[in-house]
Amino acid sequence: MNDLKTVAVGFDGSPDSQAAVYWALSLARQLDAEVVLVHAVGLLEHTRRDSVADELTAIMTRLTLERGVDPSRVRLLVVDGDACSALLRCADEPVGADMLVVGSRGAGAHAGLLLGSTSLELAEHTTIPLVVVPHHRSAGA
């Protein structure tokens, strides 16, 4: 596991994606690895691309500080396309991820689903290790 240098994390700002970021940051801190938060911009989101990037950067900064990770080791990558394709491309350069991390469900999750479509599709197609962080539960759940 010492060969792990870069972890790519699917990040849409949802509670489950934030749980995935927490998990990845904790691992990266232990292994001195880089973390790339990947946000895929779909067709409807193009009009808000800059504001979405600003919102996600603010969340990324907060999560990084909460986990005590050097901010220079974490970056946000906003790319066009669907989340699964964007994350699968992270195994190649320029990201060169050694591992993918996602929450079990994203912002578009349907209640009752164990896995979202992106995490399920990644499990079927990835060529690098994949960690699916379990569904976020609120304190009262």
C-alpha cells in the first residue's frame, strides 16, 4: 500500500461525497499521498460552473483543515462529462490516480438504494482499487 501516491475522490458536495473525502484525506495523511477531488460537470451545470467550483472549493478547504491535511496536497479538478467517465479517466495521466474513492450515493441519490449508479458502474469498470464509503447517516438516523 506504500505505492499509493494519488487518490481521486468523486466529489459533488453531498454528505456521502464528503464522507468519502474524509476517508480519503485520513488515508492520504497516513501515507503522505496527494488527493484530487473530482467534480464532473454535466450539461445542466455548465451555466453555473464557476459558482459550483467556488462552492466546492470552500467545502474542500473546510474538510482539509478539519482532517489536518496540508492544503498543498489536495486539489479540486472540475471536468466535463458524467461522473463515472471522469473518475475512470483519473487512472491515466495527468492525474495518475492509484485509487478511487466515492460515497455510496451522490447528490442525485434515490432513497432506499444501497449503491448509486456511479459507484456501481465504477465497481464494474475500474482498473484500479475502488473504495466505496458507506452511506452517511445523520446523528438521529
